[in-house]
Amino acid sequence: MPCLPGLHQQYLQACQSLSQPENPFIAYMLQEADKHDKTRWTKGITLKIAGNNRLVPVQRVTDEDLQALVAVLQNTVFVTGLDLRYNVLTDDGAKHMAKFLQENSTLRYLNLMFNDIGTSGAELIARALQRNETLLYLRMTGNKIGNKGGMYFASMLQINSVLEKLDLGDCDLGTQSLIAIATVLTPHESVKAINLNRPLLHSQAEETTVHIALMLKTNSSLVELHLRKHEMKKFGVERLCEALYENCSLRYLDLSCNKITRDDVKILGDLLKRNQTLQILDLNSNRIEDVGAVYLSEALALCNRTLQALAVASNNISSKGLIALSDSMKKNTELSYIYIWGNSFDEATCMAFSELIRSGRLKPHCTDVEPYEVDGHVHLAEVSHGLRKHYYWTPSWAKAEDKHANASLALGAVSEH
């Protein structure tokens, strides 16, 4: 094993050579990483220098701090992941990161979620990834790169054949960049998961959904697709379902926070009767109501035997729809995860799901409700379980890798790292 100074010592030397003060938060996290000597030489490590860490004092990482950090990591082969979420990196910091990505050959995971990187920074990182041959997962979530920044990433995907997971959620993508990304992904073979949540769309015609659907008809590698907050309605759902009759790879479809109603869900129910690929369907925060829940329950009870997780929280469903879903679980043994909080629970609903849990058909960690009894009456309480409960942040009292709060990772659509 080479006898090299630890990461902490190298960082102090880098700060000295750049004539800048050390960031005590980075120094502390590098000291902690130095303690895992055996792990780092065998499996590699992920440096978690997240600016929202509540367990230790945090001085958020600046562009100058990043310059010193990447100077250390440039000659380090055992750092395979870098988590820099919730810091204050700007386009100047993106310049240092881009240079690092061009020269580094070990980094597999990079999380830049919710920094202050804009269009210029997006261009630099995207251009660097045209040459990078090792990075598998990039998370740009929450950086306001805009439509132009999204176009740079679409151009990058035309050249990069290594990246497997790209998260551009909450990045203010526009119609043009969404269509460009969908077009590039049509023949793409490496990208397995993409997050396109919450774009800024100024049309009700759902052109972007049409192009995404056309991509799905041809693409045979995409496993996970997130389309939250796309203002999707019946027309868009129809186009997606038409495509998914032909698609044989997609396992995780996220349509949460759209404008899907009870009539639109009938189209999804018909799809589930024939689709043999989807394993996770997220319909949280739509408005499918009892009628939509019944459509889904009929498809799940009679035909579908591949869906493993269904999320219908906050969908204005009452007793009739929820009991229909609980009954479908008695007939369908493949459906193991169901999330229903935020709907209307009467005592019959509470009894139905309490019985599912008591009998062992529904495991307590596979749902977001827990039964309790008061004065002889059964009620349901919310628990912190979900498909991606800790997508934006992890509470200080929770485990960062809690599989119950992040069931979609446990189901294994595409791994986190």
C-alpha cells in the first residue's frame, strides 16, 4: 500500500499553495475519511461534504474551497463519489469541477444538488463530460441552468456513452431542451435513469410529453423516468401509454404532481392489464379519486402481476377506492408496496389496511400508514416511508440510506451510486 499523506494533510498543503484559508468543514470530513483506510483502498469511498449536514458544524463550500479540494482529489484514486449538495458553488466553481472531470478517471458519482450553478456552469460541466469516460451518476437537481443549460446536456448525451443516471429535476428546463433530450435519448444505450421533474412549460399542448413518448417507443435501455410537475393531462397520459405498449425496458414511471384525473387513470389501468415491465408507478398528488382507484384495483386484481409498488397518496380517494385497492392486494401477491396517506380515511378503510398489516400481507415498512386503536376504534397514522421520501434531504434523526424511506432504491430500478 503506497505511503502517501492523508487527504486532510494534502488539503492543508493545497490551501497553503493557493494562499487561501482552509474550510474547517472540509478539513473535518477529510479527517473522517482518512480513518477508513482499509475501506478506501478496497472499495473506494464517497466524500459527503453536504452543506445541509446537521450533525457537525458546517461552513458551506465555496468556489475557492472547491479549487483546493479538487487539487487534492486529482491524484487520489480511491475517492469514487463526491457529494457537494446544498453548498454555494457558482459558475466559477463549475469551472474547477469541469477541469477535474476532464482529468479524473475514478469518480463514478457526483452530487451538485441545490448549488448556485447557472447556464455557464452547465456548459462547462457538460463539455467536460463529453470527454469523461468514468462518471456514471450526475445529480444537478435544483441548479437553475435553464433551457440553454439543458441544451448543453442534450449535446453532451450525443457524445457521452458512459453516463447511466442523470438528474436534471428542478433545473428550469424549457420545452426546447426537453424535446432535445428526448430526441437524443431515442437511440441512446447507456442512460438508464433520467429525472426531468418540474420544467418551465408555457404551453398546454404537451409537446414535450409527445416527444418523450416517441422516445419510449424506440429506447430499449431506459429503466427509470421521472416526469413530476409536467402539467400532464389526458392527452399526455394517452401518448405515454401508447408508447409503453411497445416499450419493454421501463420499470419505474413517476407521474406524481400532475393533473391526472379519474378518467385519465382508466388509460393507465388498461395499460397495466397488458404491461409486463413496470414495477413502480408513482401517481402521488394527482386527482384520481375513487373511480380512478377502482380502475387501478381492477387491473391489479385481475391481470397485472409485475407491479410491485403503487403510490397514490394525496389523490382525493375515499373509502370506496381505498378498500378496492386493499382488496386487490389480497388477490395480487406481487404488489408489495402501497402508499395512501393524504386521502380520506373512514373506519372501514382503517380496518381494511389494519387487517392487511395484521395478517402479514402488507409489511409495516412497505406502506406509509400505521394502525392504532383508540376507544375500540381503529385509526391510521402517517409513518415516514415512501418511494423517495428523502429525495431532497434527509432529516438528522434518519439514516441516509434508509431503505424504508427510499423504497424505490430497495426495489432496484437503478442504484443510487
